[in-house]
Amino acid sequence: MSGPAVAVLTPQRSADRAPPSTAIHGTIATITLIDAGHRGYVVERQELETFLALAEELHFGRTAERLVLSQARVSQTVKKLERKIGAPLFERTSRVVRMSPIGRRLYEEIAPLHVRMEEAVARAKSAARGVDGELDVGFLGSGAGTLTGPILSAFRERCPGVEVRMRETQFQDPLGALRSGEVDLLFTCLPVEEPDLEVGPVVIDEPRVLAVPLGHPLAGRVSVSLEELAGETFFGVVNGAPAYWWDFHVPRVTASGREILRGRAVASFQELMMLVGTGQGISPVVASVEKFYARPDVVFVPLRDVPNAEVALIHRAGGLAPRAADFVTAIREAVSLNGGPAPY
């Protein structure tokens, strides 16, 4: 190709639509790439999707898995595209797959066009549903708890055409989805003391309890003090949770400085509860866990002499986009009507 490509999109006829099992999305059947010499190359959508996937994976097996195709189909599709282009797009050996110089140039020119096409199709679908935008909101645990419904209702009144998509996060990396842009806003437990993030309204303020396995010596207690837990085994956390954040929720020491042991590191709340239920440790949790995540093999005992746990909305520093700002306003309205943060 001797110059920047111009894409001419050909709408797909209903009879030509690929079956769902191909995992190829969109409503464009072919793309005609026109080079500087005004020569056209008609590229089928499947050829384009396969080329882009292989260029990113550089592995036929992973590409086939990603597209839900056989490896033979991936190979055939790439060869068909190479015949149209007139040159190899990949250098293949028994051990490695690399893009050829022509393949790399094609990828660099086509990939941005493909992204824009996917975005355009998504916008068209949203418009057809009466949606003029999305707001991705992450949440840890129960999110905003009992205020979740009132917050969403208040936001819909302000922004009726915006779709709120709730996405669960895990405490192995409670802030990662917000930092990466996967979500626009995040409901998570405090404390959050990060220079690139800002803390918004508090939506939950609740006491904490101790989760212990059924039959544990503390299971029959009316309440328990953190000081009594020296020598017990709590859990560590996998990967990216800030140390200060985990230490607040799962203390390392008692008030007098006596050590509380750390056992197995966990990645999710469900994993933690399973380990408690099977007798592999105990853990402080928020009181609402008993309401939302009760298990027959876990008992919850009120925990004294520890501060309440708070959940707040977190956003990236540097200001809020209009939709996000409207969502924060909806939160403030819901909290105000509730008379303050919810107890769970």
C-alpha cells in the first residue's frame, strides 16, 4: 500500500451476517481500502478481525480462542488476506509469529480505523435504544448499599439518556479499574489516600464484625475485642491493594501492639468467605456482609474497639466530566434525603 488508506464501508445484508459463534461483531460486511494509486482492496470483515487479532496476539492458538474459530480457519483467513495484499503480513516459524514490515504498517493504519468503526457502531446502537451515553461505575462489595437504588433513580431524572453500567471490582486491586479508565467512578471502602485520586461523598458508615467459622471458640460470643485476637490468623491480600488500606480493614496488630498473624493471601471477597467457612482463618468484615453474603458455615460476631468502615465515591483527580458530575450530585441528593450515609 503506497499511502494512507481510505476505508469505504459496505453495509452487511442480513443473509450475510456471521453466526454468533464467530465472535465477530458489528454490522459492516466489507471494507474497501483505497491506496494513493486509487487501487481498491476489498477486505472482508472476518479477514480484518482475524488480522488485527493475530497482530495483537502473535499466536495462532490464542487468536483462534479469542475469535472462537479453529486455528486452521485463522490460518486460511490470514493467507487469503495476504493473497489480496500481495505480500506476507506475518513471518512464521515453528516457534514464533512476527509481523512483517508490510504487516506492521497495515496494522498501524488499519487498527485506528477499526476502533473508530467499532465506536461508531456502538454509538449507533445506543442511539437506537434512546441512550446518548454511558457511565461506568465500579463498586466493591455491595457498592452504595441501600442507597444504590435512590442514587440511580436521582441520576436518571437528571440524565435520562445516559446508561449506568455497574462493574464489580475486587480487593486484590481495588483502585486499578478507576486508574486504568475501565470505570469512570468507583464506590469503595475508605481510607483512600492517593495523590491521583479524590474522595467524594460518603454513602455508607457501618460497624464491623468478625467472621469466624461455625464451631470456632468465639462463635458463641456476644461481642469480641480486637485485643483478644492476638495470635489468631487473619488473611493477607494478593497484588495491588495499598498496604494502608488492607491494614485498616484487616489489622496487623492490636491496640496494645500485639501481633495478629497473617495467613493465606486472598484475591476476592468470595475467596475470603470460603476460607473462613472452611476454618482456614478469621477476618473482620463490615456488618452488612451478614445480610448480603451469609453462609451456613460462617458466624458473625460484633467487633468492639475498631472504627466504623466507610464507603465513598472515588474519582480521578483533575475534575469531573459532566455526566460524572451529575452522578455525584445525585449521590449528594440521595444521601441528604436519607439523613446521611446509610448504615449498610
